[in-house]
Amino acid sequence: MIRTFVRWLCIALLLSISIAVHAQEPEAKPPPEPIPQRIDRLNTALQAIDTALQNGELTDATLADLRKQTEPISAELQNVIEHLGPALASAKTRLDQLGPKPDDKAPPESPAVTAERFTQQDTYNQTDELIKRAKLLAVQADQTINRIATRRHLLFTRLLFQSTTGIASPSLWLKVIKELPRDFSNVRDVFADWTFGLNMHLEGWRMPAFWGLVALILILSWPLGRLSRAVLSRSPQIANPTRYQKIRAAWRVAMGFVGLPLAAMFAIAVVFETFELPNDRLQPFIYALGISVIRIALAAGITRGLFAPTHPNWRLPQVSDATAWRILRLALWVAITVSLTRLFESLYDIVSASLPVSVALRGVGALIVAILIGFSLRGVITEENPSDECLGPPVTMGNRWVRILRIFAWAVVLAIVVSVFIGYVALGAFIVDQIVWVSGVVALFYMLNVLIEEFIAASMHPDARVSQALAVNIGIEHQSISLFGVLLSGIAHVVLFILAVLLILAPWGLQSTDVPSGLKAVFFGLQVGGITLSLSGVAAALIIFAVCYGATHVTQRWLDTRLLPQTHLDIGLRNSIRTSLGYLGFIVALLLALSYLGLNFERLAIVAGALSVGIGFGLQTIVNNFLSGLILLWERAIRVGDWIVVGDEQGLVRRINVRATEIETFDRALVIVPNANLVSGVVKNWVRTDRGGRLSIPLGLGHTAEPEKVRDILIAAAKAHRLVVADPPPQVFFTSITLTALNFELFAYVEDVSTIGGVKSDLYFDIIKRFAAAGIEIAPAAAPPVVTIAGLEKLGALLKTDEPDPARERAERKDAL
């Protein structure tokens, strides 16, 4: 009996193991789909998408779904083309090796060779046909994606600029008063149905358990929120925190305000899921409620983290206390207003409220936000001399950027007010949404940018553990580590800037999949159809140019202030790198803007050729100077900071621009010299190879002076000066003997030519003092030559007698009377 049980037990174990092994074995992969069938399937799917696009009433969500279906088709077609490419090349190579079919006069070839040629030609023809079909479908797929993107942009524009009744119209409010009771009744019925369904699912003990858990979550949220904010608050013991400590504290405060509401929402959602409560119809309202809570929490957390209204010494932006409180109140009230508007909109969407009620709700919400911004801006000008204590220099309206930002804010307020009053309520509401979205993105990325920058700076500091570990274990110098940290920080700034721009443009319909196609069109000049110019296209091109050129300037400033000072490069090479980057950024920005307008490289070449005929001679000098400037930058015969002599002018090179070079003379005057003159003319550069120079002091002494003694005194005076170098040593030359003086000349060398004037002055003082002590006199100046002309005295006498005598003339007139 026991033996039988053991036997059956072993059989059961073996069966279990075999079943488990077979269950774990991977299923056999289906055979790969043949290429022709794949192309046919993709063609059928693409035709179905084109048929769906024939409907002119598609929503944005439907268009987005069609795009998601089209993009895999395009990618699969590209894979097919890449897969067939080697096969086509192999068949072509085989055919080339076999050669053409011999004519009738040639000796007959082997039947095997003829059959092989026929097979390879057939393979080549079939593969080439499949590639052509795939390429045609790929172009069709790309065109379909472009059509969908155009449809979405047109739909977005049409909805945005849809004209309705302005909120100042009495007819709108009469309709609202008429429709509002019915809409409220529908909302009440929706909540009543939801409550009834809730009670139906909560029978017996489930009812008190559900409401008890919800109440417990809400009750615990308040003390836990205060506790988390207290734990994550700033340390009062630190009086002068560093920038790294400030940004870390800002993130802690922001997480303290945002973390707990998110946790509470998640806990309530888990409770709903646990009790399997219905919420399908109220799903938009629940979603809007969650987004509203996040929006308000982010507004409170970010503003308190950045501006620290109660802790001025922890404040990151250098603003006064009054400005910090104003920004905090504005952010909270705008977030609350927008959240309430979105909540009511979700309810009215659920009950399909009337259009006048929706228009009035969105218009009033946008107008309230505009009023809040206007009240916050009003009075900012009075803070030019704030009395509140502020860390660092306060932001005053004398700052140019603050003035520009204030003017732009007033323009936005005016645009919102005008839009909602003249009937473009959707446009006004969209502007409000963009204000909230852009402000949040900019604030978050600013905090992230500062955090990464300070973290890298702290990690790469010579005293940091990471820096010391790299220096000890790998042998990297501290300066190289600092340079790597600056470079890494710059890369992080660029990546964050691109991400921020993409997020800001997301509400305008830009998707991440648009970026590769846009870059492809920019770099390769792909253009379908003719050029379409419009005001929106020109404005977008100008924005692209401004953003790219501004990014170039930011990069140049980063190079000047952060990266290049960490290197051993001289100031001239730094200027060459910075200026060349400026040229490159300008050209790239211009090409991006023109490519957006549809001007590819081929058309640009045609236009440039046509313009060169008419204005070639006029631009000849400008182009000559421009190319000469590039030669100066890369040849570096003249660098920024060099002391040069051009004609009658000499001074220091301050800047090498596109057309000319700026030279600051020692009289503090600015001389503008065309670059072509510097390249083709004669230029004396005092510091081209090194900054050393020679000074000369000529002296004329009396004949009583002893030349050897004079030489010793001059060399001693030169050697005594601290700026005169010992190698090469000072030299004295006895240059000439005249009737009045013995002429000597002292030559001495200095390390820096800019000190020659001061050294010569010091040597003159010292030499005069030493000559006086030695009794050596300076030779008097030679008397001017006297020229004697014989007979000149008689001519002087004659001229003297002819001179009028006023006394004699008065006497003669008196005698005549």
C-alpha cells in the first residue's frame, strides 16, 4: 500500500515537472511574414487611414489616434526598405560580375551562367519593384502625417479664434439666467445618481468602512501636512546659506506642499478602487479635481520654495519682501481661479450645458485672472527703493529686463480683457492657460537648472569627496575636474532648455514626433510643393531665429564667464572662439528660420545667384571685410588685447567684429579700422610673439664727461630698476661726438611693453640724480645758427624812415589848420 502511494506520488511529481517545463518553453515563433504581403498589409492600413481622413468633422483626439496609427506604418516601411537594400545591391553586384548577355558573334556561354543571369535579373527586378512600392508608400505615409498635423493645427486655430458673444453683451447674460437653473438641476441629478449608486454598492458594513476611511484620510492630511512642512522647512540656524543650500531647501519646501496632497488623492483613489465604486460619468470631474489640487499645491510649493516670503536670507531670486508676497498671492489666487473654472467646466461638459453658460464661465474666469495680474502689476513701480530687507540687490524697475517683462505682462492683460469683451473668449481662456502653464514650466526648470548647476559645482569642487576621489584614484587634475564640471553643467543647461521649450510648445500642438521630421526638413531642405508664406509663418520664423540667436548669445556668455576662464587659453583665442561661435549661431539661426519658411538650400542658391548679379559690387567691400575678419580670428595675427600700430594710430585691440576691428588708443579714443586694412596693410604688433620690449634713452653730455663713467652710471641705473630684465642685459652705446655734446644711448629690456613709459620716466629721474651726484652736466642746447646778409642795414634804415610817425602827422595837421 505504501509502495503504491509512493509510486503514484512520483508519477504525479514527474507529470507536474513535465507540465511546468512545457509551460516554460517559449512558444514557437510564427514564420516571418513575406515582404510582398507586408507591403500589401501596410498599403491596406494606409488606405483605411486616408479614408478616415476624408471626414471633415474629426476631433483632435481622433486625429491624434490616426497619427499614432500612421507612424508605425512609416517606421515599418523604412525597415522594409533597409532590409531590401542589401539584397538589391547583392543582385546588382552578381549581375555586374556575370556581365551582359553575349551577342550572336561571341562564342556561346554555359547554360548554367545563362540560368544564373536570368535568376539574378529576376531577383533584381522583383526586389527593385518592392523597394519602389515601399518608398512610394513611405512618401504617402509621410504626407499623411503632414496632413494630420495640418488638420490638427487648423482645428486648433479654428477653435481658438472662434467668435462668440462677448461677456459685456446683455443678451449673453439673459441667456445665462435663462439656462442656468436647468444646468444646475442637471448637475444635481448627476450627483444624486452617483450618490444613489454609491449607496447601492455600500451595503452593510461597507458604508461606515468607506466613509470612515475617507474621513480618516482627510483628517490625517492636515496634521501630516503641517508635520511634513515642518520637517522639510529651512534651518533657522543657518544665517547665510549658500546657493546650493537655498535650492535644496526650495525643493524640500515644494515637495512638502505637493507630496501630501498627492498622497491623499492616491489613498482616496485606492479606497474607491477597493470598494469598486462606480465613477464613469463623473470621471471628468474627478480628473479635473485632481488636476486642480495639484495645480494649487504646485503654485503654493514653488512660490514658497523660490521666494521664501518669511525667510529673506533663503530667497533665491533677489526681490524684496513685498514683491515676494505679491508673487505668492498672485500665484495662489490665479491657481484657485483657474482650478474653480476648470471644475465648473468639467461639470458642464458632463451635463452638456448650454453654450452661453460655458462662454460666460470661461470669460469670467479669464477676466478675473487678468484683473488679478493687473492688480499685482499696479504699484510695482513704487518699489524702486524698497525699505524691506532683501538679500542682495533688490529688483527695481530701473532694470531693463524688468521693464520689458512688466510691459509684456500689461500687454497680456490687455489681450485677455479685449478678447473676452469682443467675443473671442476661447482665445482669452487659452492665454490664461498659457500663463499658468508657461509660468509653472519656467519655475520648475529654473529650480531644476539651479539644482543641477549647484550640485555639479559642489561635487566638482577641489575639496569635495567626488573630486578628491577622481584625483586620487584616476589621477585627474583638479583644474581638469573643474573644467569637466563646467562643461557638464553647460550640457545640462542645453538639455533642460530644449525640454522646457518642448513643454512650453506642447499646448500649441507640437509633439515629440514632430521634432525629427522638422530637423530633417531643416538640414536636408526637403520641400513638398511650393513655398507658402503667411503672417503666422513669418512670425514663427522670426521666433525661431530669435530663440536660436538668443541661445547662441547665452552660450557665448557661458563660454566667456564659465568654461573658457577654466582653461589656459589666452584672451585672444577665447575671443576667436566666442566670435566664431557667434557667426556660426547666426548662420544656423538664419538657415532654420528660412527653412521653416520653405526656402531650402537650392532656392537659396538661386536667390543668392540672382542677387549677386545686382548687388555684387556693392557688397564686395563688406564681404572682403567679413572674410578678412574670419582670417584674423583663425590666423590670430592680431588678437584681442594686442598692442598694435596701424598707420599713425596705435593702441590696444578691444574687439574684432564682422566688418571692422575696434582699437582703443592710449588717449582713450576708439579707432575703427576695417578688417581688410589689417589683412592687406602693414601692422606693427608689439606683443605678437611675447610681451617683452626694448626702451631707449638718448643723452647728450658735455665734453668734460668721462665716457666710461657715464656708461657705468647708465648701466647701474638700468639694473637698479625692478622692471628691467637682466637677460638680455642693459647696453650703452657711444653714438656720436658733436661740437657741443657727447651723445650716448641707453638700451634696456622689460618683460611687458606696456610698462616702457613708466620705466623710462623712472630711469630719467634716477639718471639725473646720479649725474648730479657725479658732477656730470647735460650738454646745453646748440645755439640757433645766425645768418648775416651784407647791405641789409641800409635797407633797414630806409624801411625805418618810411614808417609813419603819428606825432609828426598830428603836428602837420595842426600847422595846416
